[in-house]
Amino acid sequence: MKLIERLNETTLSLSFEVFPPKTDSAFETVHPAVCEIARLKPSFMSVTYGAGGGTSKYTLDIAAEILRDYGVPSLAHLTCVSSTRETVHKQIEAIHRAGIRNVMALRGDIPEGRLSEDRADWDYRYAVDLIRELKESPYDFCIGGACYPEVHPESPNQKEDIQRLKEKVEAGCEFLTTQMFFDNNLLYNFLYKIREAGITVPVIPGVMPITNAKQVERAVKLSGSFMPQRFRALVDKFGSDPAAMCQAGIAYATDQIIDLYANGLTNVHVYSMNKPEVARKIQANLSDIIGK
């Protein structure tokens, strides 16, 4: 099933993101967690590619299993950073053979020790290059892309960031998923600006439940996310108590999602970090709202 069909529905839905193991030995831990989340029957599940493609060999296996064994539509991430055209063509063909019809096209993280400007020897310099490659392939994929409500860390300003986003949509990107954010007003402002710029494809808000205090620093480092005072107060109050912080973080994420639904967003994507208990509790908190 192509995700664009589901995203155009008016019913409220919830999806989850999982990531493959970083090492072969970690597979036995990651795999059961992924299966538990799949049993929740979310709207779809996305499977990340891993930093620098390091864990990409499991991405396709997990995405195919989610679809085959649990009947949950899967979205396979694909990055192009430092990849040759031949490598990407092989990956695209493998995705198609596995029966996956939905691909999240990303540039990917810059390898450690390389500058973001140092791309002269890359076959693909930006995500838009990968989107064009997917669109020109003989396979009929539903292509997704990433967007940043608070501006991509490498963009000089939001106006230019939105222009780059428009280029991705014009190249064939059919839907967008946002980076994590903790203040819904930032998303609403972003949506207004991109609609004004002529970007009309569905946008899926991405919500990250912060269930331990250490995640805060990592979230800020990865995305530069603004932490509203309400959220900072929550971390200050409960951060030293793991159980209380987990419960408070889930409650905060649930509140974000309810507000998004109330303001007309129909699809929300949860960065569940391979934590079935977090995914399960959030879905339970929304059971009467989404009908699960």
C-alpha cells in the first residue's frame, strides 16, 4: 500500500519509527522490540537507515518483515550521503524486490571528519538528488522527505530552507515528515509559511517522547529543537526520577498529539526509539480518539 493513500484519508492515525541494530550482536535485542511495536497495528512504521548507512543492511529486512508478518505498511529510509550511483541503484532494486513501495529519501548524516560543504566527489549531494533518482527509476514508489519546522541546521534562514523543500516536492516528494519539535506553535507557523510558498503535500508531524533527562541534550544536539519553558520545568521536576520522568514525558507527548489532532492534523508520527512500552502507552492514551 502506498502511504499517500492513507495520508489522504480524514481518519486520525498514529505511526511509529524504529531503527535497526547498530551491530549484529544487538539484533536479538532490537528485533523483539520492533515486533512488539508492529503488533500494535499502527497506521504505518518507518525504519531508519542508520548514521552513514552503518546499519542499513537490516533496514530492508525489518521493513519487509513488518509488512509481511504483521500487515503493517512500512516506510524504508534510504540515504545517499557518500554513496555511489551504482550502490543506490542496487538498494532501490532491493527495496522493490522486497515488496516495499514507500521510501523516505534522505541525504543522511555527514560522515565524521567530513565537512558538509565537501561534496565534490559525491554522486548525490542533497536529498533532492536521491528523490529524482527514485522518481526516474522503473519502480513506482511513494516518496517521502524530511522537513524542519525550526529550519535545517545547515540552512542560513527559513526562507531558503523552504525553497529547498519546494524543490524536493517538485522533484517528486509526495509527503513530508517533520523533525521532532516540542512546541506545536512552531509547527503551525511553519505549515502556514510552506502553504503560502505553494507546498501542498501532506505533512506528518514527528513527535519525540522524552522519557529520560539524558534525551534532552541529545535532542537539542541533533535537531536544535527549542525547548519551551513548560517542558524545561517538567525535566527539572522529574528528571532525577526515571519512572516519573518516563510517565511525564509520555504525558507531554500525548498532549502534543491531542493538540495536533484538535488543530486539523490527521496523521502523527512518533519517534518511539524502539521502546514498545512507550508506543503502547501513547496509543492507549489516545485509544478513544483514534479508535484503537
